[in-house]
Amino acid sequence: MNRARKTYQVILEPPQVFEVDASEVEVGSRAWRLEELTQGTNASRKNLQDWLVSRGLEEEVEIADEPNPFNILFIDSTEQAAMELKQAPGVEAVGLDKG
């Protein structure tokens, strides 16, 4: 079985909106919205990591990028694990990164 890793893009469902501490940023501002999105994406990322552990795939998948406000993750993964990720809750699509 080929265990070579490749880079894949994982598109997550759009993040849920979280309440951001209004004392830190002005409500409705760009910074506030980015913080909301970042918190939502981080929650989705954590859920995905938990799912990987529950499936025994944590050794086959490495999330390669830092938390950010966007619902796209770049992972280094075996092909089999990447295909299994398509079934993970909150995942909309998985595709080979051509960049």
C-alpha cells in the first residue's frame, strides 16, 4: 500500500458565528468579523482533528497551515486518509492541491 503523502485542500462548511468580546474590537468592524470567522474555523479545525483521532487517522494526516479565518485547510496526507476525510462532519470537499 502506498503511504506517500501529498498536499490536499480541505474545504470546510462555513464557520458558525461566535460571540467575540466587544471590549477587544468594535462590533461590526472588519477586525470583529475576522475574529468571528477565525474562532469558527478554529472550532471546525478542532472537530476535524478529533474526528481524525476517532478514526485512527491522526498519523496519516497533518494539518499544514496555521489557524485563519478562511474555511480552507491545507493538509499533508496519504491518499486513502484524504478520501476518508470526505466523510468527516463539516467537510464539504477534499481535493489534491495543484499549487
